[in-house]
Amino acid sequence: MKYIFRKHKKIQTGAIAFYTILIAFSITCLYPLIWLILNSFKTNSELFNNPWGITTNPVFENYTTAWVAGKIGISFLNSAFVAVSSMLITIIIASMAAFAITRLKWKLSGVVLGFFLLGVMIPIHSTLIPLFMIFNKIKLTNSYMALILPYVAFALPASIFILTGFMSTIPRDIEEAVIIDGGSMARIFWRIIFPLSKSPIATISIFNFASMWNELMFALIFMSDPNKMTLPVSLTRFKGQYSTNWTVQLSAIVIMVIPSITIYLFLSDRIIESMTIGAVKG
């Protein structure tokens, strides 16, 4: 009886320590976001005089100034178009490529997969100068395609890797039954394999959207038209010659992080599901 009591007490102590570490880690991650939101409603003087306090007179005009005067509204739409378009194109191409590699029988499937995975070892910004020279020669700079093409190209390797790992676990009995009923490979992909892959698709959607939404260097180099600039580039507009309107810039940053957090909240359950699939099958 004493042994059971000691063991139970030991388990409780371990659980308390574990959850204490998780809570501390969560506070560490959430505190910068909370600080950012609280200070976005202050004036510059309040920010410097009391950066850790809560303002009693919130300044909502900071968001209006950021959206209109800072042209964050236009940049928000530009970023949304580029990021969403790149993400959707990546999902379609990566899922089709993963389907062809894992579900079709052909000799070079492994070689093609290895070729795609070579892209993981290439840093995206190492191609900045060559791509700028190519795009400038073919008159593609200062266009949305100058951002969409590199974003899709560098998102494909990891996306294909994740999707091939999942699609290889799907039993072939399902597609064999569809083939017997006279179904085509296109029907197998769109009606069976693609819907079953919604968990890994949600995973790659979140990671790809976050990286595309926050990317700066390509957008800074390839876009010179103020009406086509994305959000990360527009944030630099708040920096004047002698000073910076910090609270308005904090408001713009809050606007920028909202889409990434929203997408994660909607798709987080799918990520957890995709992570536990392998454990359940094992």
C-alpha cells in the first residue's frame, strides 16, 4: 500500500513539474504578443515612460493611421493575394506530385522524390541575385509573379516530403475498388486521396503561409511600386529621417500577425491530428 502511495505521489509530482514547465513556456511565448498589443494603444510618450504598464486612455487612432497613412491596407491586400495564391498553388502541385510518386508505379519515382528533396538544402536567399537578373531580363520584376514563383518553388520540397510520407500510409484497397468500378486516376486523387490528406495539407498550409506572409528580402528587392509592396516592406515606411512613430508601427505589426494567428487557430487541430496519425498506426 505504501509503495502504491509513493508511486502515485511521484507521478503527481512529475505531472505538476511538467505542467509548470509548460505554463512557464507558454507565458514566455505569449508575453511578447500581449506586450505588443498593449503598447499599440499607447502614445509614444506613454510607451517610453511606462512600457510595461496598461494605458487608461487607449489610442485607437494608431490603427487608423497605420491602415490609411501608412498604406497598410493596400499592403495587406497585396500580401494576402501573394501568400494565399502561393499557398494554394503549392498545395495543388505538391499533392499531385506526392500522389504520382507514392500511388503510381514507375521506376523513377524515387529519383524524382530525391530531386525534389534537393531543394531543401538550397537556402532561398542564395538565389536572390540570380533570380533578380533573370526576372529583370524577362521584365518580370515589380509584378506579383516575381514573388509567387520563388515562394512556390521553395515551398514544394518540404511540402512534397510531408505529403509523400502520409500518402504512402493510405491502403491501396480503396483505390483498387474505385478502379474496379471504372474510376479514373483523376477521380481517385480528387475524390479519395486529396480529401484524406487534409491533415498534412493543413500542416503545410500553416507553415507555408507564415513564411510567405513574413518574407521580406524578395519583396524588398523585386517590388519597387509602392502600390504592390507587401506588409513586411511597408513596415519600413514608419521609419523617418530623425524619428520613428513606434506605437503606430506596433499597431501595424499587430495587423500583420493577425492572419497567421487566425489560420493557425483554425487549422491547429489538423496539425495535431497529422502528428498523431503515425503514432496511432504504430
